[in-house]
Amino acid sequence: MKPNHQKVLKDALRLPIEARAALAGHLLESLDKTVDEDVELAWSKEIARRIDDLDRGKVKTVSWSVARRQILGRPSASSKR
């Protein structure tokens, strides 16, 4: 990695988590110049469905710490009892 790239990375890592996530999203989007309109439409519909499920109380949210443990396959503190 070139020194100026290292500086950009170092600066980016100092950003708050929300800003880093937004930056990562922008960088990922910049890698793919082609857009499949059918896929975009399908994702838009899926997002709307999930928001509707949340609004109607059909699903419950969990905190990021719980979700992360579930994703990584680690038991939660409450499941050790």
C-alpha cells in the first residue's frame, strides 16, 4: 500500500463507526459500475417488506451485541445459566 493510501486508511479508521460504515458502503458501491435494475427492484421490495414487518410488530429486533454473538456462534451470557 502506498504511503498516501496508508494515511487515508489511518484517517478513515479514526472516524466514528457510523461514518466508517457509510464510507465502506460508498467504497463498495464504487467497485461495481453496472447496476442490475431487477436486482435493485427486488432489494427495494425486500427492504420495504422488512420495514413493514417491523412496523407491524411481526418481528423483534435484537441489539448488535446479541446479533454479533449469534452470527459468530458464541453463546450469550443468559444462555450459560
